[in-house]
Amino acid sequence: IDMKYGRVDATSPDQCSPEGNLPDAEAGDEGKFGGPGGTASTEDTAAEWHLRKVFYRMGLGDEEIVALSGAHTFGRAYADRSGLG
């Protein structure tokens, strides 16, 4: 079976989603997650409400957010690629 790994969503930065549409892994200097950018503000001082603001607008509920977050704990994480290393 032929298989091609990876996916190409964009070929240039102008084709990418606006900054702020994905969840933040850490709070910023003011103790807030997210920000006013993106398609709608996701800013909150609580990580769980930040995640809800990000994913509720995509139609996901709490159970789906937990499943998605849990799925991201499997596999590998590379410090040089995460921005947290």
C-alpha cells in the first residue's frame, strides 16, 4: 500500500491561520493564556477556559477537548520544535 507521510496545509505564511487560533501551552507575562488575536479572543487566566474558548468555537464540547488533549500526550515531543525547550 502506497503511503505518503505528513501533510501540506500551506505553502507560505499568508496561507496560515491567524496567530492566536490555536491554544497556548504556557501563560504569558501577565498570567494569561491566549490573546486578543485570531478570529476571536481566546484570552483567559485559566488554562481550561482558554481551551474552551479555542475549541468551543470549532463545535467541540468538553469531552472532545479532553479526548483531543489526551491524544496529544502520545508520541514524541521535541524540545527544539515545541517552543518550550
